[in-house]
Amino acid sequence: MAEHPNVAVARNAYESFAKGDLDGALADLADDCVFHFGGDGPNSGDHKGREAITAALIKNFEFTEGNWALDIRGIYADDHHAAVLLHETASRPDGASIALDEVHVLGLRGGKVVDLWDLPEDIQAHDDFFDGK
């Protein structure tokens, strides 16, 4: 069975992200894309449009001083969605760290990402880490 084209869209984004290429990671965003980050932290909530999404991701890179990685465990896609199974690791300068599994669900339209939902296995631990607790 051939790989669905939306698998490649997701893979290219995450591989670019892993290389620190934010422009490449966001190359296939629709103009009206929204990233939905759960929790109650300062970076939680909806980030609408390329500028807001870029700012949110840069904030996480700065907060972790670049010690933030998303290791792909699997990508599954159809015409409208992709599910990216990940293992996220990150550490802060104060020594705090996280290592947990999560799923990103991407909404897709015409090969462009229109939504991303960040779904960590332990939202409280994830939120606490990115809140600086």
C-alpha cells in the first residue's frame, strides 16, 4: 500500500523541526492555521496564523535553550488528518526536564496544515514544565 501524501507533509515538517529549520517546519502551513496548546501556561491556548505560531515555538526554544526534541514514533494520515506519535524530551537551564509521549493531530486541507492539536500523555506535567514549575 502506498504512503498517503499527507504522511510526507507531516514528516517533512517534523524532520525540518528536528534540524532547527523553523521555516522548513512551517512551510506547509495554511495562512489561517491554528496551533492548539492545552494547559494553563503562558504559552497555552490557540496560536493563530504563521506569526503567532512562530512566536510560540520560538518561545519554547528560548525557554529550553534549544534543548527540546520531538522524536517521531509513527505517522498516520488520510485526506483530512495526520496523527503524529511522538516522544518529547526537553530540559530547562534550571535542571527541570520532561520525557513523555504525545500525539499531534494535524488537520489538513489541500496538503496544507490548518490545525495542530498538541496532546501530551500527561498534560499536567507538560504544563508544569513549560510554566517553569
